[in-house]
Amino acid sequence: VAILTIDNSATNNALTHEMVNDLNSQLDYLKDNLSISVVIVKGNGKFFCSGGTKEQLIEIVAGRRKFTDLENFDLFAKFPLPVISMMNGHSFGGGLVFGLYADLTIFSEDSLYTANFMKYGLTPGLGGTLMLPLKLGENLAKEMMWTGSMYYGRELSARNPEIRSYAKDILFDKTFQLAQSIAESPRKSLIEFKKYTNKNILRDLNEVARQEAEMHQNVI
């Protein structure tokens, strides 16, 4: 089991090109390491991923930038081995969607999560209209996108029993136990099963991103 940490406290672990590229480089190294079968991704500090920076959001609202300008935002889905997002800190907007591309997502009971695109006068992007309903449930996802409200991890679990959240003092242990359990299976089997489980996401994502970009253009 490998553990990757998003660690840029100056930006609250913002979803930047540099952050995604750094993670992508680490994952490229790990995929060829035969001793690794599962990857856990976590954040350092109060945030798992705070989403776009203020400067990025200003440029998107002004029409000078698109969500799709960020390459590899779906890198967890494309990585050949199982990825677990241990969302051990607050996750906002694109930062929440980014974590949901992992094969499994585990939340912190006392951290806040929001799909707050609409609060900025935008519409959801980065494949959020696909991933939020898929991973959180359709009704909850729609509510989160419509309202842009914040939810504690424990509230998400109460709304949907399939959503796992734990107190911070046991979150890592629970996540690591899950990863170890998965890693007991043969590596080749894990790779083949991930291809099967993610094929629909990867198939549909380009069209979803196109439709989201069209929504943004109509709004902006």
C-alpha cells in the first residue's frame, strides 16, 4: 500500500496544474512498482483539496479559462490500480469532485464538503455532474449542486449509508485496513477489475465535459 499526500498549505491544497502534475508523476512511478497494489491519497492540514484558487475562479467567471483547461483531473480513475481518497480535510467544489474520481472515497466526520460551483455564478464542472450522483447518490448530489451548501462528513453518511465517514482519530486506521484488505488480492486481478469498473466513467466523461462546457458558456 502506497500513501500519497497533497501538501501545499499555502494554497490549502488547491487544485492547480502543479498539484495535479506532481500527483501524476508520483502515480506514474507507482504503477510500475510491483510491490504496490493500492494507493491511498490524503491531504495534509485542514484541507484535502480546496478546489480552484481565487485567481482561477476569477478567470473562469470572466471567460478567460475553462474547467477543462486543467488536464488529468480524472487521473485517479485512469490510474490502473485501486485508489482510495482519504478525504481527511475540507474539500470544496472541484476539490471534492477530484477526490471522487478515486475508486473508493472515505470522508472525515468533522470536515466540510461542498459542490459550491453555483455560489460563484458557475455551473458544475470537471465531470461533477457525472461523479457526484455516481458516488454520493442522485438526490443528495443534486441538492449539493443546486444549493452549494456545506455538509459535514457525518451528514453525508446520515443521508446515504453507502458513504463512509469516520472520526479523525480512527480515519487513517480504517482507511489503511481497507487498503490492506484490497491489496490481498492478486495485482493482475485488481488491474483487470478496475478496467471493468471504470470503463463507463472513462467512456462517458468526454461527452459530460463537453456538455458542462456548453453550460458554462451559456452562463458566462
